[in-house]
Amino acid sequence: MKASKSTAPTDAAPRKMLRLRDAVSIIVGIVVGTAIFKAPTLVAQNCNSGWQSMALWAVGGLLSLLGAFCYAELTTSYPQSGGDYAYFNRAYGRWLGFIFGWGQLTVVLTASIASMAYVFADYSAKLWPLSDSGKVGVAIASVILLSLINALGMAFGKTTQNILTVAKVLGILLIVAAGMSATEVSAAGPTNPAGTASLGMAMVFVLYAYGGWNDTAFVAAEVQNGTRNLPRALIFGIAGITAIYLVINWVLLAVLGFDSLRATFTPAADVLSLAFGSWGSKMISSIIMISSLGAMNGTMLTGSRVYAELGKDYQALRWLGSWNSARRAPISALAAQAIVIVFMILAVGTQVGKNLIDQALGLVFLDPIPWDKYFGGFDTLVAASAPIFWMFFLLTGIAIFVLRFKEPNIERPFRIPFYPMPALAFCGMCVYMLYSSVAYAQTLALFACLPLTFGFPLFLLEKYLRKGAD
């Protein structure tokens, strides 16, 4: 099936407006979200010592770096907007590329953004009194505001991202400084006795905290001197994130101690409270809010490029492919993304929405969602979308081998060092995480698959329309 022509004028196509520091800022801004503020406890609870915990965080950085090598080869060989969407089209056929793009819009990226919006709202409630409905309103407002900023163009989107990333790093440095000045240690005891380590589960939490660095591939066509800067951005970004994570964990262990770290679910807040007293709680809430906004903005900016590419290639979704000629921004894609996110927030964040979801699942003979198990909004969306995310991530890793076989003569400015070992290790990581995420989500994974399956009849409809036009 041939792709339909873009409905957007050629002068509205993506421009190379991202410098190296912008690309690094996007990676750091997306990855260093909220997970690092609670994952250290979960990792420590599944380790036998602080050094073991630190080693796993270092391994997580190494595995991410191996994945970055894979993406560096793909982004420099196929420097197109949409990233994995383009790789899937070439490696597996247009049908899977379509399903990938559709899945990002209906499940993966939008669920990630919605979950970050929940976190932003939850921590806003720690600074100002908010009811449950008020928190839903704040979450929706954050989505609309950031969507409008990105609709103003890449210049506004990347500037916002840079500001939020700098503010986030400064907040993390505040935690480090507070840790170095703190002298007290929490008196809380361990939740799990020594010897109950589950290193596999600990790695699940570590790799979850590292997730999202691959989104920079979605804006590959907008990175200046991409052949050189895309690999550098991936490598520098992951190296910086690994350093941040190791320093944070070192501070938490040094101040709280291993047993106390295992016992608290607010380790960073505990460190700031020791240094600043009651103001510590407000400080950590502000830092997490900034981190949430940074992750949201980076994912919105990159994700909208996937939907825009999907719209440019398919007549049934052609309205998604239009770029504003003045702003050079995919306005329609950003609008569609915002609509889906708001729908998710209302569906998972309100009792009416939860009841409707359970009733819909009953119609297809599925059990209601155990909302209490997944802590309501944030973790429900994460758990539901994680299997889809890791499935696509695995397919991208496999695409490395497929494309080297199918297109051996294409120029590859960056080639994976010590191939095929890094690619095999990356695929192995994805297989393990796919298994773990399905085991955790259970029937919730089926719930996430429902909107994904709607993409198949839509693709067949597009194929029918294309055949009729020919």
C-alpha cells in the first residue's frame, strides 16, 4: 500500500531547530520524572545491601546505554520524524508501523503523560488544599497549558523544556546539598528482613526509572547535524541520568541508611526534612511538580511528531498530519494528543469514569479492574500501558537485525560497537521487562490492548480506501 501525500505544505515541514543541548535536555527531562523519588525504596527493599542497590542502578544505566547504541544506529540511518514508526514501516511492513503510531496515541505516550499529570496534581494538593475533583481539574489544566505552549512552535516547546530541565536539575542538587548537610538519620526500621532480596524485581523498578530516553528518536528530523548530535545526545543524556541516579541513591543511603531507606516511601522528602524541617515537604513537592511538568512537556513535544507522521501517510487520519506553516508545529496532532489524555484523566481519575470502564469490561466478559491494587490513577495507567511499551521496545530491538539483513547497503553513519552483543542484550532486557510488566498488570494488560486492537480495522479501512482511490 502506498502512502498518501501529505496535506501540509512543504514549507511547514519539520525544521532542524534542536541543538545538541536541546536534545540532551529532552532526554533528561523525560527520563528524570517522578520515579527516582520513590523507586530507591522499592529497589532497596529487594536488595540485601546498599552496595547491591547501587550496583543495580549502575547496571540499569549500562543497559540503557546499550539500548542507546541501538537507537543511535537507527536514528542516523533513518533520520526521519516519528522514530520507531519509520523503522517499523521498513522492517516489518506498513501495517505494524500504523499499529505502532496508533498505539502511541491511544495507549503508550498518552497514558504516560496522563500519569505524570496525576502526579503533578497530587503534589499540588500538598501545597494548596484541593479536593479530588480539584486535582482532576489541575491535571487537565496542566495538559492544556503545555499543549498550548507546544502549539506555539518548536522554539517555545524546547525553551520550556530547557527551563524545566534546568529547574529539575537544580532541585536535585538541592537534595544532594541537603543530604550532605544533614546529620540526623531516620529511626524507622526495615520493612523486609535481610536475605529476602529479589534482584529481578529490583531491576524492574530500576529500568522503569530509566524509561523514556528513546523518545528523542521521534524528533530525529529536527536535530541539527543529526548524524553527529543524535548519538552524542543519547550517550550524553543517559550518562548524565546515570550520574544523577547514582548520586541521589548515594545521598539517600548516606543520610538515611539502608534499613531506613527500605522503610520509607518518601526518601527524598525525609532528607529535605532533616535539613530544612517542615519546609522540606514543600520543597520536595515543588521539585516533583517541576519534574512532572518536564516529563510531560518532553513527551508531548516528541510524541506529537509520531502522530503527525501517521497522519501524513494515511488518508483516514490525514488531519493529524497537518503542520502550521507559521508556527511549524503539528497543531492537530497536539490537539488529538491532549483530547486523549484528558479523556484518560477523566476515565481513571473520577468514580464515574471508573464505573464506566468496569461496565465496559463486563460487556466483553472481563473482570472489573482492581483499582485499589494499582493506587487509583497514576499506577493504573502505568501498569496498563507498560506491556505495550515493552512490546514495541522489543520490536525496535529486533528491527536492528531485520534492517541489517534487508538493507545491508544503506549508509549507517553510526554502527553499534561490538555488534551484535549490545543489540542482543537490549532485546534480552526488553523480553524480561515485557514478561514482568504482564505479570504485574495481569488482566489490566487486556484492558490496554482494547484500544490498540481498534487500529487493525482502521488500517484495513485505509487499505480499502486506498484501493478504491487507485
